[in-house]
Amino acid sequence: MAETTEECTHECSGCGVSGCGDRMAPAAPPKLEPNKRSSIGRVIGVVSGKGGVGKSLVTSLIASDLAAKGNKVAILDADVTGPSIPKSFGMHTTVSGDEDGINPVATPSGIKVISVNLMVPEEDVPVAWRGPVITGILRQFFCEVNWGDVDYLLIDMPPGTSDVFLTVLQTLPVDGIVMVSAPQELVQMIVGKAANLASKMEVPTLGLVENMAFFQCDDCGKKHYIFGEPQGAAVAERYGIDAVATLPMDPALARLVDAGKVEEYDVEGALDPVIVQIEKLAKVS
């Protein structure tokens, strides 16, 4: 046990102390504020209990949909060791800075993005950082980036419920989260872990996006459930989530992402149930 609570940084992955019962305690400082050149309306975390379900893709699509509706949108890429947001938007520019902070890079539609991959000399340079360093850079991203006037800041979270998840939900002013899942039962169980932890931390889950729910044949129009029947509605009911959106496996979307043109994809209203819940936050003072 640590001798005093002041000695504990709550960055558990870099701590050698065993038997500590204070792993859920907020890391200091308890709340952070953006810099003087930022005015952020609502902060939304996009999370998943495990990797490989398309969380970064869903983040990109939600941001693009919100921007298309006339909102000012930004993305904080918190998946530091596996950043894919810049690739989806075709970003290859290195960020700049001034006396006030770091300047994010804007997409063609005006979505502002900050990511570690916009700060390294080459896109395939690995980032091998331990937990305390990663949580430190996330605080800097929020506080030291010149976000400007933003209606929604989306945080693309890494998978899991460890350091970054706790740091973001405990220290950043997160108004709600959007869960991302796939149809497999294993994924649903892990989604439940993240939803329950968010609930314990009093952060509402605004909606569930079930990605890769089906493949629709171009010729006959029949839907094929590659990973099993969709379970989003049942999972949402089980965990008290109000909105469910379903996304298909679409080769056209994959091609646009590979080309860095995710903003050009038309989701055709598929995300509307979740978007409605996000936009409701803006109406709550």
C-alpha cells in the first residue's frame, strides 16, 4: 500500500504497488478545462469493450454526419497506440503550434482533428508509451489544443476499460458515451463491462451502434448476417440504452476509408437514432 494518498497518482499501469484498493479514485486534477482559445459545447466519448469492432470508423461517421447537419465538430484521437482517424480522413499534415497551444488539422468539411499520428515524422512510426505517458498526452490534447468554437468534441477511445478509459471519464468533462459493438455474443458481453463501468462513473450511455451487422447483396438485395443475427436491440434493453443504430458491412465504405474520404460516405440515416440523442445534449443547459 502507498503510505499516503498524496503519493498515489492513480496511473495504475505504471504503478508497482500491490493491494491498492483505490484504483477507481479520480486522478488529479479531477477536472480539466480547455485553453483560452477553445469553446467546447459537448464532449462525447466513443467506446468499445474490445478492439476490431470499428470504433474509429463509427467515430468518423458520427463526426461527418454531425458536420453535414451544420454543427462544428472536432475529434480527439485518444487511441494513442493505434491511431486511425487521420487515415480515414486522408490527413498527412503535421500539426503546428503557437504561443497559445497546438493547432489541430481540419478535414475538407472542417472537422478539427488532433492525433499522435499527426505529430510523428512517418505514419508507421510506432508509439511505445506506458500508461502514465499516454494519459498525460490526452490531458494535453484537451487542454493545450486551440479547438476554437466547437459544438461537439468526439473522443475516439482505445478499446478496453483501463487507464485511458478511466482518465478520460474522470478528468475530462464527458457528457455521454456512444458504445460500438458487433453481433457476436462475446462482443456483447464485453460491451456490457464498459457500459456498467460508465454507469458506475455516472456517465450516461447515449446509444449503441452495432457495426458489421449484415451484408446486403447488390444483386438480390437479401441481407446476409455474416456474424450472426443482430443483437443490438436486446443488448440496449438489457443495459438501459435508449438508442440503437445498425451499420452494414459495405465495401464502398471500406474503399472510401482506404482513400481517406470517409466524409463522402452517405450513412442514409442509419445513425439517426444515436445522432438524435447526441443532439439532445446541446439543448440541455
